[in-house]
Amino acid sequence: MSRTVPPPDRTAHPIPAEIDNLPPRRSRITGGLAVLACAACCAIPLLIAAGVLTGAGAAILEKTLLAAAAGLVALALGMWWLHRRRSARHAAGTGCGCGNTGCGC
């Protein structure tokens, strides 16, 4: 007895690309700068004890470093979010439609 085997499915199914979950380099660098600003803020009491900073200078420097660190963290997270969004949009593409190189399937 021979069994008939159905022919293979020859319709082209695009293989979806994977979503890149890793943060991009620019986001890692920005996050590293935020950590550096936090570390510098923690070093302020040592700078006061060493006589490098006065009380008023330390207060101004502390507020500036905290604001810079918060801004850098927000910037790094925004860049990571944008990277994941673009990566997901690229992975969800079916191969048909209009893109940077023109329209087609």
C-alpha cells in the first residue's frame, strides 16, 4: 500500500524577525553617565571634608547633579523605549507594503 503525500506548502510565509530587547549603546552610555552623576553626588560630603567645597557650593552642586542624573535616566529610558518600539515594528512587518526602499511584496 502506498500512501499519497500531500505536496509541500509553497506559499511564502515571511519569517518574523526577533525583537531586540537589549538596550542600544547610546542608552547604556547615557545610563552610565547617570550612575557617574549619582556617584559624584555621593562624593560631595567627602569633598566638603577635604575642604574642596564650601557648604553653598556643595548645595548648588548637589541640586545640579541630582537634576542631571534624573534627566539622564529619563533620556536613557526614552532611547531604550524608542529602540524597542522600532525593533518591534520591524519584527511585525510582513514584507508587503511601503517602506524606505519603496513599495512591494
